[in-house]
Amino acid sequence: MLNEFRQTQLLYRVCSLLIKEEQDNHEVFNQIAALLCQELGVIGSSIWLATNQGGVGLQRLAFFQAREELSYSLQNLDFQAADLVNVQGNGLILHNIHNDENFHEVRRDDLWVTAYPLKNKSGLIGVFCIWDNCYKHTHQEREDFVSLIQKVGSELTNGLYNYKHYSLADHKRIKEELETARRIQFDLMPRELPFLQGTSIGVRTIPANEVGGDYLDIFLTNSKHLGIAIGDVMGKGIPAALWMAMTKVAMRTAAKDYNQPHIAVSQVNSVLFPDLSRQGIFVTLFYALYDLDKKTLLFSNAGHLPPLLYRSKTRKIEPLQLKGAYIGGVENKIYQISGVRLEKGDIVLFYTDGLIEALNSDQKQFGIEKVAELLNSNALYDASQIIDRLIVDLGQFTGDYYQTDDITLAVLKVES
């Protein structure tokens, strides 16, 4: 069962996909069904739309089966379950479908289904089904699972209603607003990188949707040190983009007033905590200060993935490990500081989780080992070229498989 953080991430991913759907294209529902199987680790998932053409009925908008070797037709069973919910109007939770009179023909006793009715004030909008192996869950896990399915179902209800009733003009207006938000967010990303003698810097961001929640900023402080801040707002879409903008403002203000990264991160948390905690949102943040003269990198971490440090002398890679609570996680949190001395040829790669969690069609992640391998094999290039090669290899790995998370990279390399 997913922890609370992963559950919230899943809900935001579903929401962001629903924002993208258009009236004449229901491919987004196939993407959501596949996402649910991937994240929940279940056997199958389907989404049905209630229709009134030729009487009350159902149209299956999406079906995804994670494993094909099942000895029974899951699609047929899926129709039976959805039809029962449609006729009866109530949810269906069967921990073992073989024990139910409607599924006696199934000769296996290890199949579990949760079929959830998608309703609003106007009545039944559709049905949402999840299939899994009943032996995988304890009683408490089943209860938590059903609770999560209900939350996902609530978002799908709104999405299906919009799919049926929104006009093309409404969709055009929404897309225009998203495009405006995308341009604003793009302008917040670093465009003109600071020039430091003997140092190369490269950045890249690839949003999964029109707007996203990855945060990256590179700037010179009042003390002429290079500030590098990278983070990830929980969630996607416009809300995440707004929090990303607020994080940037808070970080820039704190970096201006404080020369130590841990003090600056503590200040960002103090500023954002009241609003973040009230809405149940948090932000990961890693902030580093590079002193060109001393070639030292001081840093503080608020729950973000540790950057990778490549040592040119040993050709070994080590993570810049330092623990710290998320921004918005603990009020008045005092963060820690750590540091390393860099030498000629050393490289630091900052990244968000979209890089290592990027998937291919076989549902395999790109992974931290692959990133480290590519960093090592491309260490002779400058920062921008290293990023280019990472992105090329990432694209070859993922192919056309749909990505659900933003990818953001920054590379600092000591050239002399």
C-alpha cells in the first residue's frame, strides 16, 4: 500500500492528466488506467462512462491489464462488475469474487475487485474498477486501499462530467490559460546563467504537463557566491506552479539576507510553513553555495534527493547526503549544513525525481545507477554537453512512453 506522500502524488498526477483531456479525445483515461496499475501494483484497471443511448448503459473508456498471462478474460469479468454497479447503483467490493454468485464461473479463488460508482448530483456518471490478487492485502491494507480508490474516484467523477459536458470553447479557454501559466513558469526558470571563470554550468527542465512543480534557480549572491537551488513541489499543474513561484521568491529573499545555506533554508521554511501546512502541501529543497575562490560547496537539504558528486581523480561518484525535513513539514525547523571541497574536473549533478523515475514501455525506471554511469562516461565534457548527453540517453530509454513527472537538471563542473 502506498504511503501518504505517494498517495497524494498519485492524486495530483490523476488531476493533472484530467486537466489535459479534450472533449473529442479520451486517451487521457487510458493513461490514468495505466498509471493506476503502475503505482498501485494491481492486475487491472478500467474506467466506464454511463450513457443513455439506447437505454441506460456503459461505454468503456479505458482498460489496462498489467499481466496478460491470466487464464480467464479479465475484460469480460470487468464488464460484469461494472454492469452490476450500473444496475444496482452501489459500489462493489469483493475480496474473493469466486464466493459471489455473480462470478461462480471463475475457477480461481485469488481475485479481488473494487468497482466504485462515479456519482454527482445528476446521478451516475460512470464506474471505476480495480482488480488485484486478494492475497496481497491485510484487512487494514484493504480498508486503506478502498479509501484511496474513493479519493481517485472523486477526481474521475469530475473528469468524466467535464468530458461529457464541457464545450470545445471551454476547453480552448482552459488550454489558453494553461499556456499563459506555462509561459510565466518558463520565465521563472534560469535563462541567463552567471559566468564564473574556470566553471561551467548547465541546466535543463522538461515539464510533464503544460505546467509543473519542479523548481530551479541559479544566481550570484551579494557575497558573489554561486547559489544553486533545486526543489520539487508536491503535485502538478497550476497549483504546483504557483507554489514553485512562491518558493523562488522566498529563496531569493533568504539568499540575499543570509550567507549560510542552512540559515537560508530555515528562513524559507518559516515563511512558507503557515500556508503549506494549512493546505497539506510540502516542498523539497536543496540549496548550495559555491565559493569560486576556495572551491568549496556548502549545502543544506530539506527532503530533496541528494545531488551526485563525480570526483575526477578517482572517477568515483558519491551522493551529497544530508537529511532534513520538507519545507512545510516541521515548524521552526533548524536545518543542517555540510560541505565539500571541489577540484579540477569535479562535477556536481543536481536533479529532481522525474529523472531517475522516468519509465520505459516495460515499466522499468531509468534509475540512479544509469544516471551515475552516464555521468562517469561523459565527465570530459562541459556542463551543458553533459546534460545534452543525459537527455539523449534518457530519450532513447523512455521512447514514446508517456511521462507523468517533470524532469529538471543542473550541472556544475570545475574546469580549472
